[in-house]
Amino acid sequence: MDAMIVMLKKINVGTFLNGQKSMVSKHKREVACSILCTLLLFCLYGSSQEVSSRVGHQPRKSLVYSSSVSQGAVVESMDRPTHLIISAIHLDAAVEMVGLKANGDLGTPQVYPLDDVGWYEMGPEPGAHGSAVIDGHLDRPGGLPAVFWYLNRLQVNDEVTILTSRGRTLHFRVMRMQTYQPQAAPLQAIFGDMSGNYLNLITCAGDWIPAEQQTTLRLVVYTSLVNA
């Protein structure tokens, strides 16, 4: 959490609901966390033109990751997630690490934006104490399925599996699924629940609003660690 606040002090955080910029006060940790979580929910999906420009222009290759918490300070993840597997919906996706861009927007997978998923590296790793978060695109330009197209077909007790860089296999169980209007999303439950070892999956849902370049709803799949 301290690392998260340090990063937020250094940049302007974009507010996607009204397009305004705001600086995070160093004395207001709760406000900073709330703004950051809002970004994670509402900045997942850029314009389809921007996404489509990155797709299909580079060969598949091994991903190399690093985690930067401040300029000049690079910290390697202890045991980062490498693959997300959900057998119930035939999903096997590589996991990229995502953080915040220089302008304050949430980063999305860059190597394969529509086929990979993004683990928010400033939060806990999947399997660690707290609420890890992985996001992914719902669809491609033109409305074709992307990585999380079938996420809404999951059911309670379905298994979600994470493979890690240290060779561990982590098994999570779906506890519940919920859709929210963006302004009504329970940020504490999604990002801040410290009562167990959780992995929460986020994607868009509902109808597309062209004027706002976002959908009307967010889908959150809450899962809990079963064993490692």
C-alpha cells in the first residue's frame, strides 16, 4: 500500500468519469486508494482504434516483466502469475503485469492486448493475503470476442487456476459474480478485502456507450484460494 501511495504522489491521476485531472494529496491515503481503484475499474478499455493498432503486428514471444514502484527503482516480483486457466470457459491466457501509465491511466496488456490478461502489479500477487485483481478485455473492435468474452458464463464453485513463475499451481473457487454500475462498484470489496486470499476478475458488461467509450456495467468475479 505504501508503494502504491508513493507512485500516486508522483503523477496526475486521470478521472475517467469527467476527464478531469487531480493531484493526490500526500495526507489523504484513503482518497488516493479510492481514486486508484476507480482507475482500475474504469480505465480498462481504451478506444477500439487504439487497441486494434497493436494487435497482430508482432510475433508471439516470451514475456519479460519487471515491476517499477518509482523512477529508478525496479523490484522483481517474488512469484508473479504467468497464466490464467479457467477450464469451464476454455480459457488459457498469458498474464502480463500492468500498472499505471505516465498520464495516470491504467495500463493494459501490451504484447497481446485482446488475448492476454493483466495483473495489477501494485496489488497483492494471486495467492497472497488480500485481493489480487486481474482484468481483461471483453471484446475486439467490431464486437468480436476477446479474452474475457465468456467470463459471464462462470458459475459458483467453478475453478480458476493460476500458474506462477516459481512453478506453483494455485486453485481458486468462484464465490460469487456481480455486475455493477461504474459509480456503484464496491471498491473496498474488490480491491481492499484483507480477510482472506482472493483473486477478483474484472471485465466490461452491459451496453456500449459510444459517447463515453465505455459500457454501462462492470462484471466482477470473486474467487477465493482453495489450495496452492
